[in-house]
Amino acid sequence: MEKVSLLKVVNEHLLNWLLEENQPSVQFYTLTELLDRDATDLEVKESISSIPKRGWAHDILSLQKPAGFWESRGSLYRPKYTATNWRALVLSDLGLTAKNPKIRKMVNLFFKDWLSLPSMRNIFNDEVCVVGNTARMLTRFGFEDDHRVRKLFDRLIEDQKEDGGWHCFESHTGTLDGWEGLSAFAALPKSKRTRRIQSSIERGAEFYLESKLFLEDGKKYKPWFRFHYPNHYYYDILVGLDVITRLNYASDKRLRPALEILNEKRQADGSWLLDTVHPDLGANANYNLRRKVKRFALEEPGKRSKWITLTALRVLKRVETES
């Protein structure tokens, strides 16, 4: 595969689009992760301070109830995909931390409802996808050193299958769909990764790399070739590329087939589309939704997406940097 230079896909028009002030989360990550600006840069300071004031994060926070939840205080998880759990995952992606009082109020609900005794027993008995999502979200909010969050990481290590993967349901083997464990580890700064975590990362990365990020039992599952956001607990190739390259495997040659697919999906102007919104279940899906869900999206499906484009370019930047 021909090496794809970031300079070839980021023209001035595309860069200006990502740097628009209407979505400060995208602007912030473009400045810091694509253009390598540091925290002292005035534009970086302005963009991060603007995240709760306008754009997607502001819109989500404006719907938060005074007690810190969305939808219902009776459940942080339901209804999918608009209850507190799902909003929190998106806000953690958008760059907010517990420095924001609304985030602190929301996080306190998770610690009270999910991570206090005896409540913590419930999440330990829950699906590993919930454990991984919660660990990743709380780490991004700044609670990676909290002993309750560390217990979530311990659970991820213990639940890893012999083949290096994870599975949200009862199984002796992993599945590409069980990506939340690796994603939680990727959110941890390197200095916070213990030897056990690093060993788990190595085994997990090998599981994904051996499958080229999209082959399961030698088959290709069509929804994995469509790009989505929010991802909730669903997988696609862009999710895999983002997680694996965050974990410093961007130079591994086994990523080439997935990178070729990423390049093929790039539009003429250098952007990528939001293909569809979850739930996106194709033939051979190994589960069904038992309840009706409330779809939630930041952008319009079928149109070019700032978030998908930003994610794709982050991947390519890591590949270029490590090559």
C-alpha cells in the first residue's frame, strides 16, 4: 500500500473547516493532535474553554437535569442511547473533564449508583463492555487514580480471553466487537499502565492485528465497514484503527488492509462521511435489541462528518509519525 501522507489529505479548505469555532471540541483536537500545538497556545486555551459554551457538548449539557442526570434518575443506563451513561461517554470524547461542575455532578452519580458497595458488585457482574466503557469514561474525566476505577481495570484484565480478546457475552473466545477493554487501556496515560495492563494490551492488540481489524472466522461483517458516531458499544474498522494506533501499533504492517479501506472511503475533498447511526445491525449479528432505543447523533448520516474526519486524520497522523 502506498504510504498516505497527512499533507495529501489535509488541504487548507479542509483544515479551516475543522478549525471552525462552531465545534470547539473538533477545533481543540485539530490544534493539539493534528497541528501539534501545546497547552500554552492561545488558540488551544480558547478552544478548550469554549467546549462547554457552544457546539455539541454545550447542547448535551443544556439538557442535563439539575441533579446531574439525563432522562431518568431511576436508571443511568436506560433508555438507550440518551440516558446518562450514553451522554457521559460522548462528553468524555469531546474533551470535558471533572474541572467542569456539571461533569463532577454527573460523575458523582456513577460513583454512588455503580461504584459504591454493594452497588459495585452489580457492575462487576455486568457485561465487560459496560465495565470498559465506564473505565474509559471516568479515566478521561480525570479519575484514573481512584481505587474504584482501578478495580474496573482489574476486572478487564481478569475477563480477557486466552486468545487475547474480550466478549460481552458468555464465550471462551474473544470477538472484535469486544473492543471496550483495549479502548479503556488506551485512555490511560502510559505512566499509569502497570505491567499487568501492558501485558493485557499486548495480547489484545495481537488479537486485533491478527484479524486485520475486520475478519472474524474469516468473514467480513458489513456494519464494520460503515463509520458511526456515537459508537456506544458497537465496533467498526475506524474504531479499531483509532484504538490500536493510540496504543502505539500504528507502524504494524497488518494494519495496511484496514488503512486501505480508510483511504478508499475518503471523499474527493479529503473528508469522510458519517455513514449511519447506531443501532446498525447486519446479517449474522449475534444479538438483538430487546427494547426500542432512542437514536442519538451529533451529525447527519450520509453527510461529511467533522468527527469522523477528525478521527480518520488522527489515525493517519499516528501512522505517519510512527512510520
